[in-house]
Amino acid sequence: MVITSPVRFIPEEIERSIMFLELRPPDISELVDLVREEAPVLAPHSLDGAGEPLLEQLARALLGLTLDEAGYALRRALSANPCMGPDSIPYLLEEKRVLVSRSGVIDYVSDGTSLGEVGGLEGLKKWLIERQKLFQMRDQLTNEIVPKGLLMMGIPGCGKSLCVKAIASCFQLPLYRVDMIEIFSGRHGKAEGVFVEACKMMEEMAPAVLWFDEIEMGVTSAESGGEQGRIFAFFLTWMQEKTRGLFVAATANRIDLLPAEMIRKGRFDEVFFVDLPHDDERIDIFRIHLVRRGVDASQFNLANLVSFTVGWTGAEIEQCVVSAMTQARLADRDVTEEDLIKTSVKIVPLSRTMKEQINHIRSWAFERAVRASPNPTGR
């Protein structure tokens, strides 16, 4: 007798008489065969001139899908372009987006950001470029050398989320975000089971970047006991044993809530602290936000804004630019340097309204994390 089921549930009375066989999604070789066999049937000349590297690239974009789902993704890609190539990959990834959306706890993040759109944080950028090279070589490296992930902690509004999006662009991988609030909402079942299934699903979707936003709110110490404690214990083990094609990017604001087991060396490749931007970084951030909105930043002496923006976050600089441009547009003219200065004096930064909390975050991280920005004093 053969019994099939989408969930693993065996009555206790017959458990010892049943052999459990778990069918996982097809691996890379099966998907290469699928692309090689199915694509020419769907479109006769779809693989003309396609070599093994392209076939493997297309197959990697289908990892995590069943054969039926992969076939549907192929039809979607071929309907857009009857000749398969690198341009077909976004259409193949779209099927993955639909699949993870069904889970209700994982979001596909599509708005990519390049490292050049991140102001400052040169230390972090240098580290990412180096790890990107190692990640591409992961099949030839030992597990100890293959990048596993990083933890970014720091002050709210200083660009941690933006950096995660830049990581996905730098590594040329899709980005998925785990919604810890949804996991603990109870709408999708018990949190522990949902979290475990989400992690397993993402391993099947690899290669990818997996983002745990505000991880301190969902993954707490095992000492807390109960379901949260078991989730924490699973997460620590999973980080050590997960597939090498999955790069984990975790962000945290309340770093004092993170247990020692989370931030110790070896769990993540590195723990970075994202501080308030210094003078040169604030100039760079102003320039980026002006250029992004079609303004010629070379017409501004951005150094004049440094003294008005001491202690500002990147988010506050962006809001200053947006507010100044709004006022200029209402006056039916282009934004000026004077608009930026007038707007800046009206903004009360977070470092002033939450001074004690910000100082606590900075003092806590000073000896516990690597600074994302170059600093002559080191850590």
C-alpha cells in the first residue's frame, strides 16, 4: 500500500509499520534535463546555440519548483521571448515569486539597489565585494570559506534595509524577506512549524539572499523557553548546516536584545554596526538622493549642509530632499541649495529626540561589532 500526503502525519498506532519517504523538488541536473527536453518542444528554436553554462543558469533559476511548476515557468518565459537566454531568467523567477507568496510568510523583494546607491559604508561595501567573489566560487570551496551571511545592527534609518537590497544586486541573486510578524500571527499554523518550513523552502530556492528583518523581534534566546526558544535553537543549528547557496542577511535595531549565541563568531561571517553617517557620508547621501530625483547635484555646494545635519540618519537626509523639492515644486521652480538649508533647520533628528537610546546603542556596539564605515579607531 502506498499513501501520499502533502503533510507529514502518521497515526501513532501504525507509525512503526510505515516507512516515510519525503520527495523533494528536482535538483539542478533534473532541471537541466527538463529545460533541454521541454523548451524545444514548446518553441522549436528556443535553445539554438545554447551551451551547458546557459542551460545550468536557466535551471538554477528554477530551483525550488516542482517539475510541473518549472514547466509552467518555461512556458511563461517562452511566451515573452521564443529564444531562451539570460533575459528569460526574470520570467522564470516570477514563478518562484508566486510560489513564495502563497506561503504568506515570505515576500519576494523586487526593487533592487546597487552598491553605488548606498551612501558611505565603504567598509561594508568592500567586504561584500570580496564575499561576492567567494560566493560565486562556492562549489569549489570548503564549507568554512563559503560566505554564510552577515548581521547588520544599528540605528534606525541608517540604511540597513537598503544595504540588504544592495547585497542581492551585488551577488546577482533574488531577495526574499521573512515576515516574522506573520509567522507569529497564528494565521498560518504554529509558529515553530511555519518557521521551519519557511527555512526549508528557501533552501530549495537557493541560490538566493534571505533577509530576516528586525530579527531580534522573532528569534530570541533559548532561555525564553516555549516555542520562541525552540525556534531560536533551530535557527542556530540551521545557520550552521544550511545549503551553501543561501546567503542570510539579518538586520536588527534593538541589538541589546540579541543573545550572545547569535552574535558570536562563526554564526554569521561578520557582525556590522551601521552608525550615524559622518560628514563625507552625509554629502554622498545628499548627492545620491538629488540625482535619483533628476536633480544635477553638481550645482549644489553640499559641503554647506554638513553643519546643519550633524547627527542625521540617511532617512532624515532623504526626507529633507523630498520636503525641499516639494516646496520648490509648489512654487513652480527648481529646488535650490537654500531650500535644502531652510528645510534642514526645521528637522529634529532622531539622535536628538532619542538621544539616550541612540547613545546606548552606540556604546553597546562599539566593542561588539565591526563598523560599516571606516574608522581610525577601529572597532
